[in-house]
Amino acid sequence: MENRQSENKIGRIYLIDFENVHEQGLIGIAKLPPEDTVHLFYTKNAAKISLDILSEVKAKLCFHKVNVGKQSLDMQLVSYLGFLIGTVGHEPEYIIVSNDLGFTNTLAFWGEKNTRLSQMPSIVFEEAVATTEEKETVSPAEGLTRPATSRGATGKTQMNNRITVALRDKKVEGEKIGKVTATVMKLYGYRNFRQAAYRDIIKNFGQKEGLELYNIIKPVLTDKSEKGEKQ
């Protein structure tokens, strides 16, 4: 079995939608520890990968070539995710690396089954979890300060799922759920997390709709047990 772990310890399992994220989605892959596994899904039309990116990879790397077709890669990725959960189990953290909003229902489905599944636009968002450096980094785009050693992916996954469920319960359409979740989770871990999330939601949806959406997820963001803002 190609994804068999050579060690007893099983780390995070990444499923890369390479057709969607290209090399940008692999930034930070060299920082992943050996116990992590990266499954890269691609088609014959995929962009080439620089050997420089893969040369220092310590994590286990598996390639899955998918036939070209409408949403073929997405369906194969989700199918393989189910296979992994069924064989490896619910214990590992599973991370879909993609900007595709079509995975929203998949996140909600497995979240209800106590599976730690999240979606990120690139592996770079997990760099803070992999490092042990006790320093702070600053986002040049927003000037937001964030500890390099974050609370970890478990709290992030739980918040991701709770936001999805909260919006779905209010009958928010799937595409908007994915956009709101992506907007909020990219800011997870920053000290001014809630303020930044509010600002970006208003920016993306406008004052009226943005405020309505923010008020739906506000109880989740202010839950002290889950919020990413450093106390």
C-alpha cells in the first residue's frame, strides 16, 4: 500500500489539489517532519514542479495522477480521503490544500464524524506548527503579529468546522460558506484575530451582508476555548 507509514508515529496527512494551487501550494513542504505524509494529486496538464522544492522534503511524498475531466481531480481526492480515513483511521489530522470552495461540504461531513479535517491554500500555513522557534513573526501585508509556535492545527480545525456548521445552520449557501471560512482561517492565530476577521468579511461582502455573516460566526470567534487570539 503506497501510503503505508514506515514509522509507528503518524503525522499530518496532506492532500494537495495541485491543479488548483500549483507550486504556490507547496511552499513550506520542506519544513514538514518525516512522520507527515503528502499526497499530491495532478493530471497530465499539471504545471511542472521545480526539483528545488522537492529536494529537501523529509515528509513521505506520494503522487496520484488523475485522468482529465470535469471535477475529476476533486472527486478522486475526496474519494482517496475517505479511503485514508477508513484505513489509517480518524486520529491523524487531514489537510486539503486547495483554494477550491467545493470542499466545504466535505469539511462539514467529516467534521461531524469527529475527523480532524481542514482546508488551507498552501502548506505555508502549517509552518508555524512545525517550527519550535520561540519568536514572533509579522505579516507584512497586514502588520499582524502572530506567535511562531501557534496553538496548533487541532484548534484551527475545530474552529474551521464550527464556522462551517454555524453558517450552514443559518442556510448560508455553500459557496459563501467556503469564502467566509477561507477569509477567517487565513487570519487564525493573530492577536487581533477577531478585528481582522470582521474587517476582511466586511471588505469581501459589503457592510450589510458582511455584518450579517460576521454576527453568525461571532460566537465561535469569541469562544475562549477555540479562538486563535493569543491571550
